[in-house]
Amino acid sequence: MRNGYSGGSERNIVQVQGNAQVKAEKTTIVVQVQPKSSRNRVTGFEDGVLHVKIAAPPVKGKANQELLRFLSDILGVAKSNITIEKGLTSRRKVICISGMTREQVTRELGK
């Protein structure tokens, strides 16, 4: 455990739409980013941390934008469903993914 963060969680949020209640899953993952790589790719999952190489440089948020786009493509969710909760200026980030369970995220990243 680093800085009081254990690596991931799942939260159930109930949203009311009309007369129906919709459960929105939220999953957090820890991501270690290496910017300025030759291409975007997932390099592994070690000690609860997803390691990702991103082609964009860490200038003016370009690497963060590219990370969100890349994760969106891999996971098959909209970019608006992925946010950086912690670590905007750090290589280690806590990413929140809405609309997916931890099992779904793990399965999609393992492909």
C-alpha cells in the first residue's frame, strides 16, 4: 500500500432516470505511465499497477489526453467515462472508469 491507496475499488452509484434506477459501476486502477514511447501499448500488470507506454510527450497534458484516448480504445468505453482522479502531473496515476466492473476492466486489459 502506497500513500494509503490499496490499488483499486468499485463503487455502485444509483442514478435516477425517469422512474427507472440505473446502477453505474465505477472502478479505479493505478497506472504507471511512460511517455515518449515509440507507440502506445500496455506492457504489463505488476503489484496492482498497470504499466502503459504512451507515444505522446508529457507536455501541456498531451500524454494524459493520449492515455485517456488509448484506455478508451482498449476498454471500449467513451473517453468521458475515464478520468484521472490523482496524479495529473505524475507518472503514477489513479484512473476512474465509469460503467465497468473491475472484472470487466481486467478482462479487457488482458486481451
